[in-house]
Amino acid sequence: MSVMLLAQSSVVWWRIRRDVEGFGRFVSFCIAAGGWTMRGAGGYGRMKLLIPQLFQVGTLSIPVVALVGAFVGAVLGVEMFSQFQAFGQETRLGGVIHISVVKQIGPVLAAVMIAGRVGGAVSAELGSMRVTEQLDALRVMGSDPIRHLVVPRVLACLIMVPVLTVFSDLLGICGSWLVVVQGFGVDSEEYWKFSGQFVGNWDVFTGLIKSVVFGLAIGLISCYKGFNCGTGASGVGRAATDSFVVSFITIIVANFFLAKFMNDMYTIIYGHAALGMG
């Protein structure tokens, strides 16, 4: 029995040490990427390195993000209308849906879609380059792979996730308007009046701040997983899967802390608690 307990404790400590070492490598990876970014355009390459990534991350993701955002807004309208109608408050439904979309659903939804569509692809691409020793070839030629491969992808996620969040917000708002106003016959003027009262500049700012953090996390995690994937096709596939899973967990956890932080900041600046739930 004592031998089994000793073996189990050894395994636990080995896993803890492995996770701590992995986190340390990730931090070093982030510092290196940040260092090359701070060196400016000459550091992470010419615009020809960044523009294709902006197209891959942003432009090609617009249809799916817009479609999902529109239907999420429509579903919220369908599910919540009967509850608000029971209290005679259906005209206020737009404000509740819109503040939920702008502060929560839009940023999280756009980030999750990018993590699934782009994060896994980035990890698989960089993982394939690692397996085929293309990363080592870049180092031999005197080029830093982080400078040429990681930073453009991280910047593309950092820039385009907020942009896609705006698309998600707009389509979510339009979807809810179509259902509530055009479908259920709520007065359009009252619908938008209460929406304007509920949603303020701080709510939009909160959603955009969240999307920036989410984009940075997706870019760094997906690139790190690709750079540190296992050998063979199974290692590349596992890296792509881990990239999405870790990014998704990071988005959910970061969303909670950002919500609390932004609500506290609102209270400090304006002197009273924010109306939304973060």
C-alpha cells in the first residue's frame, strides 16, 4: 500500500512539475513575441506578412460570425418575449437583449468562433512546420520563427477579433429586432428608445476590451501549441485540438474576471454600479 501511495504521489508531483514548466515556457514564448512586436514594423516584417493573416483571420470569418450572431439575437428574442409580455414590458426587451449581446454574447461568441476556425488551423499549420523541420530551417538561415510566423498571426487576432465582435453585435441586434419588432409586432420606436437607455458607451467599450484580450489569448495560445506540438500527424492533430480547448477555457475564465474588473472600474469612475451584469 505504501509503495502504491508513493508511486501515485510521484506521478502527481511529476504532472505538477510538467504543468509548471509548461506554463514557464508559455510565458517565455509570450515575452519573446512581445519583444518582437515592440520592435515595430521592421521587427515583425513588412505588411505583406500581416495582410494575409488579417484576411485569413478576419475577412474569411465574417460570414460565419455574422450568421451565428444574427441567429443568437433572434433566439434571445423568441425565448424572452413571452416572459416580458407577461409583465407588459415587451417594449423593454430590446434593451435587455442588446446589452447582453454587446457586453457578453458578442465578444465571447466571436472569440469562440475564431478559436475554432482560426486557432486550430494556426496550430496545425505551425505544428506541421515544426514536424517537417521548417522552423529549424528558419533558425539556420538566421531568421527567428517567432518574428516571422508568430507575431503577424497574433497581431491579426488582436486586430480582427474586435472587428468581428462589432459584426457579431450588429447582426445580433438586427436579428433580435427582426423577431421582436417585425415578428411579434412590438412598437419599433419604443423598442429603440429603451435600447438607447439601456446600452451606453461604457457597455460598448467593455465588449471591445474583452474582445482585445480574447484575440490576444487566442493568437498566443494557438501559436504556442503549434510551436510545441508532438511528433507526427497525431501530434499536430492533438495540438490543434488542445489549442481550441485551452483557448475556450481561457475565454470563459477571462470573461468572468474582465466582467468583474470592468464593473469595478465603472463604479470607481462614475460612482455607482453598472446596470449590466458585465
